[in-house]
Amino acid sequence: MAALKSSYDLIIVGGGPAGYTAAIYGIRANMSTLLIAGEKAGGQLMLTTDVEDYPGFPKGVQGPELMKLFRDQALNLGVDIINEDVTKADAKGKIKYAWADNKKYSAKVIIIATGASAKWLGLKNEQRLIGKGVTSCAVCDGAFFKNKPVAVVGGGDTAMREAIFMANLASSVTIIHRRDELKAQEVLQDRVKANKKIKFLWNTEVQDVLGNEKVTGIKLINNKTKKTSELKIDGLFIAIGHKPNTGFLKGQVKLDDHNYIALKEPGVSTKTSVPGVFAAGDVHDYRYMQAVTAASAGCKAALDAHEYLEQS
């Protein structure tokens, strides 16, 4: 790759499916394009092993391999890519600025595609077993646990949806919640409680994940009685929420109450509250959160950005 410039038509922040797709569409629209992919480029797919629901791979594909293919395609088309995190942005003026690795880059338009990070429990063996039975996405990984016992951690809407989804696949689903009541909406609670394959462990917390090469169980503690126990499972779904990666955007674009980017015209365009700034993927979409929907949003954002440049 040639030496990086300091000024581009388009800067994309975020190296997941949304960011790479935006970069591919941007460069093909003849916009000079810089993708600031982040130190942990690849997004949530880097934490996933087998991906069987992304179109075009009849035998499935490994998450990291899929992201390498995205990257290779962008590079082959001429996108400049750096694996650094953006530490600061100034997006309010006609020219947009982003700082990464103590260097300043400018562009006429910018696409934010930094995604959202799953919240984890912070257990000793949790990170080691991600992709080996520990996951944060039932839709992504649920099929690997057909007719196997699994557990879901959480008490909100996300946890209930994960449990309902997994009840159609797993042999049993145990919801582990640290309190004695749920905070999920009533309709979801009713559906979960009516499902005979789903049971609850109330006032219970996970102390650690058990297993060497894959998950074999979890160690639990009742936070009322302090009694410890072990539960044999093959899959552990952490469903305690996600955190959008928007910390560097405070004061730059409008965020919602949960710090996701608020689109100016949801369902119509990827415009944000600031002209020339667009958003794509999980950084604004907390409902679908799939690789294919993120890629779709990246395409839309690049097309919106190109239209903005032509009209400027």
C-alpha cells in the first residue's frame, strides 16, 4: 500500500462488515477512501468461529476468515486501511477531521461504522472460551447447540429473546438472573415462562466458565444463600446488553439515550444530525445486529455519502 495521504474524499471509521462494505462502495464510486479499521479490526465476527448464515458460503466460513476476505477485497480495490482507533473527531465543519495514532486525517464526508461491543461478565475463563461455547448472539451461533443444554445470562429483553430463540434448538435453556424478577417487557416474560423447555435460576450469578477446549459447564453462586453449584451445559449465551462504540463522538453528532447514533431519517437514509456524517451498522442498529444487515447499511451509507458529495 502506498503512503497514506492526510486528506480524502471519504473517511470510514470502523473495520467490521459495515465499514468494509462502505469502503468497497466508496472506492468504486471514485471517492478517495481511508478506512480507519481500529486496533481490533473485524468487529464481532472476530469472536465467532463458524458463520453459516452469511450468503455465498454454502459450507460456512470462519468469522476471522470472512473479515480477511472483506479486507482483501477493499485493499485490492485501492482503499487505504490503517488498524488504529480514532481517539478524537471534529465532524461539525464542512471538512471532517479524525485523529488516529496521533495523526490527523481530513475528509469531505465521514461514515461512522464502529459497531457495538457486547458486555461481558468479566470471568476468568470467559474470554478464553468465546467461540468455543461462550457467545453473545443466539441468532449467530445458536445452530451449533442443537439438542444440547444451554444457559442464558440476563433478565432484560435481549436475554428473553435469546432464550426463546434457543428453546427452538437446544435440549433445554436455563435463564440465570442475579435478581428475583425480570426487567424484560411483560409479553416476552409471558412467552418465556410459558415455554416448558425454559427454566430459571433466580438470585444466581455465574462465577466462572468450565471447560478446556470447549464449554462443559459453569460455576454458580446464589447471591442470597451463598451456596455454590455447577451446571452442565454446552453453550453459554451472555445477554446483558451491548455498548455502542461512540465514546469519541460525544458532542459531535446526536446520540440517543443509550449512546447509539440517532439517524436523522430512520429507515430512509443513513444521515446523522450533522451534514456529511453518516452512520452504518450496529453503531445505530441495536435491533438486528447481524453481519449481513451491517453490510447492507455500509452500502447505503457509501451511496448516501456519494450523493452528498455530488450535491455539495
